[in-house]
Amino acid sequence: MTYPNDLRYSKDHEWVRAEGSTATIGITSFAADELGDIVFVELPEVGAALKQFAAFGVVESVKAVSDLFSPVSGTVSEVNGRLQSEPELLNSDPFGDGWIARVETTDGDELKDLLDADGYAKLTS
Amino acid sequence: MSVTERPAPPSGAPSDGDASGRGAAFSSPVGGEQLQVVEPLLFASSRTGRRDVRFPSLSEAARKAAESQPEVPKHARRTATARLPEVSELDLLRHFNRLSHLNHAIDLGFYPLGSCTMKYNPKVNEWAARLPGLSESHPLDPAELSQGSLELQWLLAELLREISGMAAVSLQPAAGAQGELSGLLMTRAYHRSRGEGEQRTKVLVPDSSHGTNAATASMVGYQTVTIRSNERGGIDLGALREALGPDTAALMITNPSTLGIFEDQIDQVVAAVHQVGAIAYMDGANLNAILGRFRAGDAGFDVMHFNLHKTFSTPHGGGGPGAGPVGVGERLAPFLPEPLPILVEGTDDEVRRNAWAGRNTPGARFALEEEGTRPQSIGKVRAFTGNFGMHLRAYTYIRSNGDAGLREVSDDAVLAANYLRVRLTDAYDLPYDRICKHEVVFSGRRQKRQHGVTTLDIAKAILDYRIHPPTIYFPLIVEEALMIEPTETESLETLDRFVDVMHEIADRAATDPSALKAAPTTTPVGRLDEAAAARRPDLRHDFGAAPAGSSARQEAGA
């Protein structure tokens, strides 16, 4: 499986798209497939402080309930409210409309601790 | 609207099945979605004024007595009549009988649902529970009229004490999860009593434990810390020691674990927990594997709960009522829920000896502890002394098996699981390839990778063979998990048939994967849209609309 080249990936199966100090985060297609049909997402509050690799939300599928782990540290500036009524976006478009939150990052160097698309593909193969 | 066509059953499915139309599914558009209705709601057959029971009119004496009672306050009275279905007793009976026929049950077929211990519940339990002297007793009866019930509860607590090696047992908790909650409430009370309530904030939970363990810890206000398993499926001692500290309130460990594996370093685990002053909690959900072979009390555990509806054959019911007694060591005994049934006249030894010999003890007298007897008690967790009907059944089960019988229960449960483990390893991956206890966890990853057939597809296909599927996708640490718990009550022939079915499904996964994706095809309803059910549940009955299924039923019946 291949993954978008412009993203960085965590071993916890989250992705991050960094644009300046703003980072958009979500879960990968691999995670969505493994979870199966996602039926509920608990989003963080706008203004919440996230810590890299710490839990910031919950995703529930027909199979399991899993914590969401933030790939970066920072402050939540926006959440994808559509997921409240359309959690299926996480399955149908995990890298696009299924984004979870936007974060004002505090440490750009953290991206170095994440995988690139090839590295993530190896991890999940 | 037409009756949904169902595909033909697989070759191996029994032909005596019930594709006879009992489960004819038809579709009814409700709320914009296609809702399958196999048995209409009772409201569909409701007719104004129709009655199940006609009450006799009140006698003069009763009316007078009622008049002297205080009136229900105005604000609490209904202003409109409750819209209950109005049906005859016969219609009611048929409705629930038809519903029960749509279901699978242990009394109908094999039910290897891992972690749930779906053993046969002997009917002698039901005989005992229906004895009028017990079934017609009331918890508010005075102690002098309740000696038998009190004695039975006292004796059951004694039996559970002996089985577990714990110092004291409360029967109150109504389910395993409530037993856990009681255990952690006692843990918190214990730490508070020592001035360490603030300091101890964390509960350690292995990643192979029951999901309820973490939920219980959160309910009590603790932060949970997950401890990973090692490559053998046991707890990683290094990771455990690293996580333990002065902030640890307790370790909750399921033993045997949800991998069906006995924790063979249990002595080191308990010692490490005690070294930091924390409480060692054993989740007794998997007790069916170790009866007469291992006692939590002997291993030093401070608290454990029992699932009477698993190990001790009380019914799982429709989710209840369960019973989850909790046992504790000396340290936690003062904190047990109150009131406990106690022996107030007579000696423990004599009463026990007589009871096991089937004799009464002249002069023995029982009572419930008076409130405040143990000031450190966490108090009541359940009305009265818990689900007494379940206590009765469990007591009957334990007494009818006896010491040797209970040991044999576990030996046979373990033997059955290992038999399936060995016979299915050629067809399914076994992530932890070692002798298991009462359940065995396979992985369907081979079927998924090679043929695109998921564990969900396999589970659905099993339904077409009139077998309840194993637990799937749990424990979470096993990819595509298939968790099989045969229990001790199945014959070798039943186990062999299951082996044949699992082999046939593995073959079909390779040769005809699309057929498995369509399974089940012989059940009252086919593959349900679990995602839509969770995302957009439709739980309300619309009185304004035509009763769901009422018109369709006529068509289907025509």
C-alpha cells in the first residue's frame, strides 16, 4: 500500500500535514481499515493542549474503541465537526475530508520523530 | 413489498434448519432506511381494550385500606394514559416465543463464545431456585423467618472463600463489572485509611485484560496505565516493575488472561505489586480454568471477583441478572460491602460440617450485619444482599459438583480448549503457540491476507452451521482474533463437528471467498449493517406512522 508523500506518520497510525506552524492531523487509511466501520469520534476541544504521542481523543468502530494519539504537540485551533454526524468520513476519506483537527504546533522539530510515507508503508506491510 | 429472497445454504449446513419461513424477513421503510422486520413490535397487534389479565374489582376492605394511604403527589401523576400495547395473553406468549426462536442459545446448540463461559446451566439449578420456601421469600422478611435464605448465603460465601482462598466474601455485587467496582472502591478506601489516597492515582492494567478493568479504574477516578504483554503472552515483568511506584493504587490482572494463558510468573507479579504498597486485584472472570488448581488467596491477591453466571452456571439471561461476588484478603476485609450474612449463634466449623453432610445445625442462628458494624465498609453496592436467585443456583451447582467435581469441571474445560487448539492449528494461525487454559485464541490473519476473508466473515459463516461464533476481534492484541471457549459441557462429537466446520470454512475461504462474504444465508436475518445501527440507531416507536411490519406481515403471509 502507498501513502501520500506530503504527510508524516506516527507509529500509532496518525498522519500530520504541516503547513508553517499549522498542522492538520488525522488517522491513516491503514488504521481506518483495521478498525473497520467507524461509528463515533470523540474530538478534542478547541484550545486543548496536545502532547506528542499522548492521547487526545477516542475513535470507536464496530470492532473496538481506540485512543487517538497526537503526532505533534500544540494547541487545537479547529476540529472537524462534520465527524460528529458523519464518522464514516474517517473510512471513506481518511487523508481528506476525514481530517480530525488542526493544531498550532509548538515544536517543528517533532516532525523528525515521525515516519515518511515509505517508512510508514514498511511499518504496515 | 416482497419477501426478501435468501440465498441457498452452504453445502455443509444442516437441512433440518429453519429456513422454513419462520424467519421470513421483509423490509419496511422506516426513517428513510430499509429496516428489516422479522417479528413486528407488540404495538402492531395492539387493539384498544384488549386485555391479557382482567383484575377483579377491589373488595370493600381493600378499597378502604387504599383510601387511607397517602395520595401520589399531583406533580408525579400521569396526565395521559401510558401507551402500552393492548394484547391478549396468547398474542403476548406467541410474540415472545417467536422472538426466542429467532435466537441462538446454549440449549439449542454449541456456543463457544470466548471469555463468556457459555456452559450448560444444569436444570437442577432451576428446580432449587423454584422451591417455594426460597422463591417466595422476601428480603424484608424478619431474620427469624429467613433463616434458610440467610444460611444459604452464608454457606455460599463460605464455599467461594474456600474455592478462592480469600479471607471474606460479599455476595452483593450484581455482575462482574460491579464486583470490580466494589473491589476498587475498597482499594481506594484502604489507601485513604492509610493517608495515601491522594498519592495513589494509578491502576495498572495488562493489555490482555478485560476491557471492563480499565473502565472500572476510570469509574473510581484512577488513571489507567497499560502494561504490555511479553512474546509468550504473559505480563512483561520489566514493564510492570517500571510502571509500579508510590503512585500505584492497584494492579488488575485477569488470570488466566484473555489469551487463555495462565500467568506463570504470578508469584513475582504479586510480590512486585506488594513491594510498592499497592493492591493486587485478580479478575476472576476466567475462574472456570483453575477450579481446585489455583487459589488467588494462596497467591497473595488482596481482592478478586467471581462471575457466578460464568463459572457457576447461573443463566447469562438477556444481559442479566448476573452476580459478581467479591472476595478479599485480610487487608481489605474491613471495607467489604455491608451487610454480610453472619452466624450469630453456633460455631462456623459445626455449621459447615453439618451443611456439607446435608444436615441442619440445631440452635444455629443467622442474621444480617447491623448497619455500622464495620465503620470502614464501603456500604451497600446493591439492594439487600444481591441477586439471591443467582446465589441459589450457584450454590446448587457447587454443591452438586463437590470438590472433585469442580476440579473436573476445570480439567475438562482446559482439555476441550486444548483439543481445539491442536486440531485447528493447521487451518488457522495460533499467535501464542503454547498450552492454553479454558480458551484458545486463533488469528484469522492468514485468511484475511491470502483470501481477503476477515474474521467477521468467518464468524458470520459459522452461524449457518447452527453454531454461535466465537468472540471476535478480542483480545485487541491479536490481529483478526478468534477467541474460542468450548467449556467442559460439550461432548467430543460436538467438538469434532466444530473442528470439521472450521476446516470447511477455511477451505471455503480459499476456494469461494465471496460466498463467505454473503454469509449467513440461513438465519432469520442476513448480514446486518452494524455500522448504520451504531451511527443512526432508530430506537423510537412512531405511534403516528403505520405500525412497522403490520401491512408487510399480511403480504408475507398471503
